[in-house]
Amino acid sequence: MNFKAQMSVLVQLALIDNKLSNIEKRYVYALGKANGIPERELDAMFDELMGSKKLVLPDLGLLSEDEKFEYLYNIVQLMKVDKRVYLSEIRFCQKLATKLGYKASVVSELSSGIFSDPDVTGDRDHLKAMIQKHKTT
């Protein structure tokens, strides 16, 4: 999986409401660090996408089911991490879910099983099974 592409999607979501919270930025940095992407590269993504209204999603057609789940899990986690969910964030997540081959309704279903605190993880196997009924492809 091209994790840099996924990080770009997460940066776009973090900036979509024009209110980048420190907790959102720390979450993106933590994911980047866990996947070998230095903060300076993430800062460049933030700078490049700051104020941009253009939604740029990578080609998602060749992702495995596990990779699609990771995309969905990470975007929903980021959407909830600052404990404020904006309509623009929900729509962004729904658009990405649709591109991943799921109905937009998967976002609310997944959101109910993902906690706003990244240190508290839900049962990932249960969440993976739960989203299967939302597949369109």
C-alpha cells in the first residue's frame, strides 16, 4: 500500500474544516512515524494542501480488503479524534468510502465502533466484519 497517498488523504481530511487542531496534527504525525514518513514530509503536505478546496483522492482500485479497512478506520478515527465532527468531514469520509467500494452509510456504522481516543481501540475484526454489508462491489 502506498502509505504516502493515505497520509495525503488524512491531511486533506484534517484541513477540510479549515480548523486544524493540534490533536489532529499529532494523530497524523503518529501514523506517519509508525509508517516511516517523517514530520517534514507531512509538514510539506500540510503546506501544499492548506486552503485548497480541491479534493484529490489517489487511485484506490488496487487495494486489498485489509488496506481498504485501514483507510476507512484511519479516516474515521481522525474525524473523531478532536471530539468535534463537522459535516464537511462526514462528507469527505463518505466520498472516500464510496471510492473504496462501500455505501456512504459505512461511515456512520464504523463511527459507532471507533472511539475518539486513538489509545482506545475497538475490536478491529468485528469492525471489519461489520462493514462488509456496506460493500457495493
